[in-house]
Amino acid sequence: MDKLTLPVHLKDVTDNVLKTLGNKRVQDVLERRFGFKDGRRQTLESIGQKYNITRERVRQIEENGLSQLVKFGAQDMARPVVAAVANHLAQNGEISEERRFFDAVADRKYHPHLHFVLALAGKLAKQPETDIHHDRWYTKEEVRKSVEKILDGVVAALEETKKPVSENDLYRLLSEQARSVLGATPEKTHLDSYLSISKIIGKNPFHEYGLTHWATIHPKGVRDKAYIVLAKAGKPLHFSEI
């Protein structure tokens, strides 16, 4: 995903937004919950211990703080950034794995600020990670469901082949499944975005693709690594060559 140049710096947006609260504790709770302090989101419990209040009270402060920001029109301050970010996601398949998407928008130290702005705006949606998918952001629910159906079809096809495939073959499978689900063939940049959300489709050192639980894709020891090399060579090799 290409890098995006924002019209306004994310930190400037969040600083200006939080200033509208006028309550230092509410501001501090939001900063800690979204990880503005050190890049890590603090738990309700840890913040509660700092203020000697319950986890539930911290949750209420966070919720009320976000509601106040919406009421005060903070979304208007964030609108230029949100519009640019939403448009960038739309141009790249309307869905992407979170880290990949955020890296295209800002340096990692500003990812908490981006998360905050998107949460405040409510224009894009986030689906938390599962056993088979990474955290992902998307424009519409039907897009998420369609892309996950496409990936399910690719996984089924790989399970049928039972062996790694080339990059060209993988993208052929993606294109075929996309045509079946969407009725059209997306651009490769869109297919890249679809692929980014999958936890179970991976690549080995020879740039071959398959399922991550296969030893030929993610070898777990010397024996598996040797097997990959021998399978690739297609002939016996001396251990020094392996």
C-alpha cells in the first residue's frame, strides 16, 4: 500500500480535539486508553489504580469523554484527515490488515493518534483479529464479508492442491475467487489488501505460497527446513548443500 500524505498532522489533530474537553482527568484517561503516553494502550484496571477508582468508572469516563467530543463537534476538526484516510483505504480494496494500513498513513509512534481519530469519526469499521484473520479495517460490512469469502475459497483451493504454489498461481486463485464473489476481477493492489488480512495463507523462503500450518511454508525445525530444500531441488543433496 502506497504511503499517504495527510493534509494535517495527526498529533496536531488529536491535541486540538482533546483541548476542547476542558477536563484534565478525562483528557488523561483518553490519552492513556489510546496509548498517547508511551504508544501502549493502558488497561482500565491500571488507570483505575492511578485514580483510585473502579474499572467500570474508568470505562464510563472514556465513553463519556468520546461522547462529549462528538457533541462539541470534534469530528469536524478531524474531518480532513478522516476523509483522506478513508479515501486511501477505498482506493486500496476497501479493506486492509491494521498494521499495513496504519503504516501507509503514519509513522508507528502516531498509530495511537490515528486509532483515536478513526474511533472518534466512526467512518471506517474495525474487526478484531480471529484465529484466521488479523485485525482489519474496512469501509462497509459487505466488503468485509465478501473478502473473507474470497479468502475462504483460496484456502479451500490450497487445501485441495496440498502443496505450495507460485505467486502467480496464488494471485490467479485470488482473482478466480474474486470474480466468483464480486463478479469482477479487482486490481492487484486490491488483491494485496485482501491477502494481508489472512493469518493462514503464508509464504516460504522460496516465495511459494500455501497454508501456514504446512511444514513447507512455516518450517518448525531443521528437519522441516531440509525437507523444503530437498523438495525444491527435486533430487538428493549432500547435507553440506542443504
